[in-house]
Amino acid sequence: MIILIILIIPVFVGGTIIWLFSLPFDRNKIIMHNYLTLVGRLIIGVNAFWSVQIEGKENLNPDKISVLISNHQSFLDIPFIQCIRFHFRWVSKQEIFKIPFIGILMHMARYISLRRGDRKSIMRMIKQGTNALNTGNSLMMFPEGTRSKSGKIQPFKNGAFELAKKTNSSIIPLLVYGTKECVHSHGIIPLLTTQKVIIKILPPMSAKIVKQKTLNEVKNEIYTKMQYHFDNI
């Protein structure tokens, strides 16, 4: 955390320069997202006691626009997920956008904010998410809505599945395992603690299948699949 605080100003300055440079031609903010992906990987890389194992990268197709969904164990899920190196826009709770400098960078990348439990915010997210998907950007969402205190997968909310059905997009589930152990209570990151994080990308549910099934059928089928794989990691 101390390293992150030290780096935040140069990271912000670098991001601002890249944003200004790419503004005239990078409509989908691919360059800005790649920069933030690099930052996320650097955050992971500075701790020599952490390692990440990515499985199922063959299930990511950059030519297909998808809604990616993941379970949510800790705030470190975000930089670890960046390690998959895939273009998407985050849908993130509004509180993250209020973090000094970080929030501005997220706005620059056109990530989408969401206030949990606020119907107007949810509808705005659906509108912005639909526009992002229809203009060539995949989305990355945590359908549980918040971090799981137990580490187990919690029930899913509807937003990600509504977006996939509305835009005729496929859904790519992925599992994050081990980030909860990277963070102690009160958000303290233990030093000199070896931890292996596994990111497992599951086969997508095609847009055709998403369209054929009801929202609840899609949601329940993907939840069951993710829970099965999570229990067998």
C-alpha cells in the first residue's frame, strides 16, 4: 500500500500524458486501458512473494465483444484480473471513482461507475454499458455486487446478464482464487507472505445461448458452473 501511495503521482502524470496524446484517435480508450493494465501488473509485480497463474486464456477472443464476470474476494482482484491482458471497460462501484487520482484515471479510460442499490445509477450503468458494448468494448463486472466476506461466491445480481441479453453478447465467466489471503483484516497487506493467485477463465456462454434462455436461466447456469469450478480449484 505504501508503494502504491508513492507511485500514485507519477502514475497519474503518466496517465494524463497518454490520455492527452491518444485523445484524437483512440475512441475506445484501448491505449489508456493498456496503460492501466500495465499499472495493475506492476502493483502485483512489486511483491516478489506473490505469483499469478492464469488458466484458460484460449477462452478469450479479442474479436468477440463479451461481458466478462468474476467472483470478488478482495480489492486486489482488480490488479490481478488486469494480468489477463484483455481489452474491456470496468464497471465499478462509485466509491472507487472517488479515490484521489485513481478515479480520474478511471474516468479517462471511460470505465463505468455504479452506485449499489440506486435505481437511477443502475439504469445509467445499463445505458452506458450498452453503448460501450455496441461500440466495440467488452465489459468486466463483479455480479455479486460487493466483495465476499467468506471468500465463497455470493448470489448474483441481474445487471451483467441484462446487458448481455440486451446487446446480444456472449458471457465469459472467470474465477479469482487466492486474493483474499493477500489481504488481512482492515485492508492490511501482509509483507513477506507467499501467496499464489489463480485466475481461471471458463468457456464462454455464446450470444446465441444467452438469447435463447431467460435471464434467470442464464444467471443460474453460469453461477452453478462457476461454483463447481471454484470448489474444484
